[in-house]
Amino acid sequence: MASRPRSNSILGRSYSLLGLTGMSSAVDRRSESDGSSQRRTVWRIKTHVEVKVGAADYDGGVSLEVKNFVVHPDYNPETCEHDVALVLVDNTQPAAVIPLATASTQIAIGENLTVTGWGDTLEGANERSDQLLKGTVPYVVNETCNGPESYNGEVLPGMICAGSASGGTDACPGDSGGPLTKGNNPDNAILVGIVSSGKGCGRRLKYGVYTRVSSEREWIMKVMSKFGD
């Protein structure tokens, strides 16, 4: 399932502001050969990283300097398990903070969720959008997402799926790390997922796979507490 890991965009999207944050990449993860048949994951931490907030277009919004960056220690690049990282900034103004999903957050089968991002609008295009786009994707239970024609057991409990069986609207390269939210407007939005992986973009039965925020909430809160938040 790592065929579309952490650098994926949204098909079938419309322009939107939503008060959500758009975040520039803080870490480049690339697969490089060491001369054998094995490939290794190489992390390159940029020396100057900023988070952009309140932006509907790439040149707009406010840029905030990143003070720290923490990758989940159990992140597995092969399975995309624990695909989550945190960035520390001084504040989030002018963007609003989205509450994190908890274990009691209920999502109905087929409930429409919203994914936003700056990535490709066509699989294989390798062209990022300069507009913040959003797409509506229905929630899919893991049992369905793990069907033999879909991911055949590769979707783990710490992941959440969304999308239509027929394909269409989906995250794509360039969207990874972006938010998947529950709620029909910014005032009641809850962060339930983080764009993570998937096979292609908008393919039939290849739903978008996201990190399940409620499963990572304990780690998130633990890291935040170390910084006094």
C-alpha cells in the first residue's frame, strides 16, 4: 500500500478557504538505493521551514516559522502505520484550530468528509495546485476498504478510509499531511484523518487511506505536553 506514501493531491476539488491551514513540507522523505536490491528511506530536514495559515492561494496567507518538528517514533514507511508528525509554531493566527477526534467521535458509513490540499488534480500530472482545494469524500469502514479488490487487509486499525467505490474525488500526490475533517462548516469541523496513502488517485475501489487521528491522539497530546501546550 505504500505506492502512494506521504506525497499525494485531490481530484474533483473546488476552490475553498474554510479557515483551514495549508502547510509547506517540513521534511523530504526519499527512497534511495544503496547499490543492492534494498532501498532505504532517507530523511532530509530543511534548515528553514514555515507553516502557511489562512491561505486560499499559495502566495497568500501568513507564514509562521517552525520551531520544532517531531515524527512519530513508530512510523513505518512500508505499511504507512503511525503516519503522523507534529510541527511547533508560536501561534496559529489567523487560522482557527480544529479539534482532534476522540475515541468517542462517531462517523456514519457514507458520511461526507472533507479533504483539502495543494496537490495534483490528475494522477501522474506532477503539477501542484496554487489554490487550496477541497473535495467531499464519503467515509468507508475498514472492512470494506480491506476488500480483496481494494487493499486486501493492508488497512490497519490506525487508518481510516474515504472515497467512492466508483472512484473520482480523492487525495493525490502533494496532498499528504493535509486534513480530513468531519462537519459541514469550519465552526463544527473535527480533524478525523490525515492524508497518508493509497493506490493511484481516484481509482475504482482504491479508496483514499488516512491516518486515524483518534488512534494517534494520545501520542499527539503527549508530545504537545512536553512543549507546554
